[in-house]
Amino acid sequence: MSHRRPEQLSIHQARRIALAAQGLNVPSRNGTANWTRINGAVARMNVLQIDSVNVLVRSHYLPVFSRVGSYEQDTLDSRTSSRRKRRFFEYWAHQASFVPLEYYPLLRWRMERARAGAGTYGALARFATEQKAYVDEVLAHVRKNGPVTVADLPDPGERTGNWWGWGKGKYALEYLFDTGEVTAATRRGFERLYDIPERVIPPDILNRPAPSEHDAIRSLTELSIRALGIGTKADIADYFRLLIAQVSPAIAEMVAEGTLSQVMVEGWDQPAYIHKDAAVPRRSAAQALVTPFDPIVWDRARTERLFDFRYRIEIYTPEPKRIYGYYVLPFVLGDRIAARICLKADRPASVLRANAAHLETGADLGETAEALASELRHMARWLKLDQVEARRRGNLSAELRRALART
């Protein structure tokens, strides 16, 4: 691998840098991955975004599979919920996310901002101001009884049509979660159980001095560019949902000291930045299906700029207006996104269903179908599903069906 930093990078170099940084440029994902491999994969991403959709598998499980292959989901679950084995906490990082415990001090400034009324959601701060006595009662209840769900509160209130149907109990708990006064102890299904940080976060992490806001943003900025491999200021800011105005001084500091280099990427109209330790592989061996909430594609503008791949999730689009399907996963092959496939885990029938499969312009039909069939078989085994079935929808479906029949 070459580590020379040209001032101009081709789009293919930029793709390979990004895929390598994310841990997707791997030649083999055989066997059952242990915690060491799982932890190594997450360490490259820094965050696992959480989402409620479970048509295939909960979203935070899939980025790990995309990078290490089969693993026991309980191995990851124990690190997000067990007090003894915990390695992650839950907070607003890139949306709601599991974040390595060592980054807890780096997000304390965000919690302090929430306490000052400048948190993730302004509606929560307004509610806390208007209902201060109630919020105090909820915090006291969690201290005494945690971990608790919204339903466990003595007066959770009625669900309304606003804010995803939240009642006042959910408002109060989410405000306290935003400020760091409570945290997520675990989840039951997809429902958070809230507790005070002293019973969830290990003391050596909880009591570690928080860096200044400047230093924390500097660290988060460097973590972002390491995870991205290459990105513009907007890309870097988006990773931990920071503002360009917040990351710009940190980027300037790191460029001045040689930690980052500024480069131009073919076809991009904004300068990009690359970390001095980033690898520039000569080729990519990536072969992975990625969730809509995977860091390699979650920033749709960057995805289009990097892979020439326009991607929109169609879950909330009425079925007649959907173009590609309900839950569509991009398929990364080599240094490109070669296809997109609508998947569903039919657990009662023990079938992984490919409801639609579409080939991207320029991708090789036969090569893509063979690789995708292999990946679907791999995914089905991981999900403990007995069969893979492909419907006749999409310009890749016929060839995919033939490839599945051969494997």
C-alpha cells in the first residue's frame, strides 16, 4: 500500500480510501467472529446507529456483519446492556447510536448544552422549562426505581399525535437522556430502559474529567476523518452531527500540524481532507450488503458524490410510488456500489426474501449476480434462515435467481 499524499486523487482512489477506513476492504469474512474482531470493526466506525426497523434485522447488527461476517448477536448485545461486560453507551452521536464507552467524556459538552437549553431537540428543552416539577419527579423516580420504561412511571401521561405520539413521561425521560442525567441501561425489544449514569457507566469512565468543548470537538473531528478515510468539511461535520463552523478550526489546526492533508478529488467541487495514517489501497476486495444506516452510505450527499449512487430510503413512500422497494440495501462490490436489493427476513417461513434486485449502471451482470448470491447465502446462515428466494422484480433478478440456483 502506498501512503504518498497526492494533491489530486481519482474518484477510484477516494472510494478505496473510504472503504478501507471503514473496514469494508476485506478479502474474507469466513468463520464466526469473536469479540476481538467485532470490537475491531466497531473501532473503525466509532458508532453504531440504532433504528427501529426490523424487517431484516435491527440496523445496528448489520454493519458488524458487513465487516466481519457471521457472529453471535448475543456477543454484541452483552456489550451494550450487561453491566459487567458493557463496552458501549447510548447517546445522540450520529442520531441515536451505540458509542464506545471511552468516548463518553467527549460528548459531555453536548449534554451540558442540552441542560442550557441548546440540546438536540428544542421541544424537549421547552417542555422541561414548562414542566420542571414533573421532570424533577421523573428523575427522582428513576433514581429510586431504575431501570424503568415510560410505562413504569407513575404518571406517564397520554400519548398524543405529536412527537411520534409521545406522552409527557416520554418527553421528560428524553430530556433527561439528552442532558445526560439519565442514560439507557438496556433495551427491551426496541424500548429503552432508563437509569441514572452511576448505575450504567463504569466509574472510571463516568468520573473521568471531561475535555473542554474545543478539545472534545477536535477529538471528534479526528475520529470522524479517521472513520471516513476522506471527506469534505461537510462530510466530517456530519459524522457526529457537528456544525461546519465547529469542525473548521479543528481541521485547520490539524492541517497546520500535518495530521491532515488537503486534497482535491476528481469530480468534487469542495476540497477534501485525509488523515496522515489513512491507507490508499491499490484495489478493494469489498463484498458486502450494507444497511441504510451504515456509515459508508448514511450521508446521502456524500454517497452520491463518492459512488455516483443516488440513494433514498423508501420505507415511508407509499408502495405504488416506490422505485426499488421497502427496505433496500446497497451491495458494495470492489470499489463501487454494484446493486441494490430489497430484503426481508421471513422468519416464520425461515426464508431470506429478495423482493427486488437492481443492477447499477456499469456493473457487470454475471459477476454481480454471483457475488450477491454468495452474500445472500452468507447472510441467511447468519440470520439462521434456511433458504434464499428471489422474486422476479428488477433488472438483476433473473440472473440472481440463476446464480442462487447454482449455489
